[in-house]
Amino acid sequence: MQPGPRLSGKVAIVTGGASGIGAETGRVFAAHGASVVLCDMQDDLGQTVAAEIVAAGGTAEYRPLDVTDEAQWTALVAAVEAKYGKVNVLGNIAGVSGRPAGQTVQASGVMTGVALTDMSLELWNRIMEVNSTGVFLGTKAVIPAMQRAGGGSIVNISSICGIVGSFANAAYHASKGSVRIFTKATAIQYARDQIRANSVHPGFVDTPMARPGLLGNESGKARMDATPLGRFGKPIDIAMGCLFLASDETSWMTGSELVIDGGMTAN
Ligand SMILES: NC(=O)c1ccc[n+]([C@@H]2O[C@H](COP(=O)([O-])OP(=O)(O)OC[C@H]3O[C@@H](n4cnc5c(N)ncnc54)[C@H](O)[C@@H]3O)[C@@H](O)[C@H]2O)c1
């Protein structure tokens, strides 16, 4: 992809920036002129992504962040604002599936994940803490900075799991449904400040998180069969949607849901 002007001069914080969709979104934002602060808990991977962006001529750095920690969010936003002078874009992309390593994900008919009656409160709370509370804390932390900047764009990664149910982990569905509605509440509360908030709803995208449920098993076959466009998503498919929502091209879009799922939920 050639560098373009779609985010020229903007300062963007991207969580989950060490891997998958977050890393690709960071690359795309930088390729389109943004100064990008990648945040994650996988420090080595995050630093590698930032170095790749810089080597390609972009502006990026990596900063460690646990999205569930309010004090870390406050410190992060203060540091970014002090260094770059403003914050224009927040991509809330960090997330967890809550699936134990090695466990396959079911797509239809057969319950192979944790049934909700077997789900521990601890697992429920952990998924909600990262996927839902993390988005709240990030949003809360950047809004004052965006107000000082005269506006901004918050792009929250929900999922098709935030729109429809399935046999998959109920806590994951609940956390992503929370992101969907939280985004609309944010949009309404801060429209007067020209702060926009929109949610992105990916279908099944080949990333380290999703791969166990996509490749070489029955759930993957069922999911492929249910995807009209006949392939799983790539991180770039989602990153381009994030770019659109982050840019001024969407200056009249807020509280919206952008579904990018190969047509799966059109069925
Ligand atoms: N891949 C898919 O099929 C798919 C579909 C719909 C939605 N999503 C969502 O997209 C987002 C990105 O997922 P991905 O598929 O790229 O997976 P991924 O595992 O490649 O990336 C997720 C990143 O989030 C980071 N993270 C987890 N907990 C964190 C925390 N507490 N603080 C900071 N960072 C943390 C991880 O370290 C990881 O780098 C997630 O919110 C996920 O739920 C993914």
C-alpha cells in the first residue's frame, strides 16, 4: 500500500497493536500519514511492529498498556499528548476470546466451547474486563484529550458476535454486544464535541486469536461454508474499515456499525 493523505497529521492510539487486526491497523494508519502509538501487553511483538512501520518510512512507537488498568490509560494519554501535542484517533482493538489454548471453536450445532452453565465467574469477568471495560477505560481516558483537540474519532472493535448469537462463548458475545451499545452511548454523549464513535464488526478473520477455530477443523469448515464471499477475512480487510472511520471522510458518521464479514450475517 502506498502512503496516502487520509490521516495526515493525525495522532492515533491503537490498542492490540502487537498482533492481528491491531497491528495491521497501525500499519495502515501510519501508511496514511498518522503518528501511531501501538499499545499492547506483548512487548516484543509490539516493538517489532513499530520498528517495521518506522523502517517503511512511517511514524510509530510502541508503549506497553494493559487496557484493564485505568492508571495506565491515564498515564498513556498524558504521555502521548505531551509528546505529540494531541490525540485525534483511538482504536480500541485489544481483545481476548477467553478460549483456553488449543480448544476449538464451534460454529453450529455442537457445543464445543464452555457452555454458560459451566462458565466460571472468573472467566466471565476476565473476558468482560478486557473486551468491554477496556473499551470504557480507553474511551474515558481519551475524551478530555480529544475535547482539547477539537474532536476525534474512536473506533471500537466489536464483532459479528456483538450482533448475533451462536454456540460460541456467551461471555465473548456479551462483551462484544456491550461494545456495540457503549459505542452508541459515547457517540450521543460527545457529538457536541465533534468526537465520533463507531463500532466495527468483523466476521472470522485469520489472526492468532481466531486461527484455532478456522483452520483444519469442523468449525472452520462450517464457518467457511457460511461465508458467502468464500474466504476468511484478513487483518487488512478490517484495518481498511478502521481507516475509513478514523478519517475525516466519515465526519458525519457516529454511532454506526460497520460490518465486515464476507457476507456471513447477511444470511
Ligand atoms: N479475528 C477474528 O476473527 C475477530 C473477529 C471479530 C472480532 N475480533 C476482535 O478483533 C480484535 C483483535 O483481535 P485479533 O483477532 O487481531 O487477535 P490477536 O490475538 O491477534 O490480537 C489481540 C491483541 O490484544 C492484546 N491484548 C489482549 N489483552 C490485552 C490487554 N489487557 N491489554 C492490552 N492488550 C491486550 C493481545 O496481546 C493481542 O496482541 C479483538 O477485540 C477481537 O475480539 C476478531
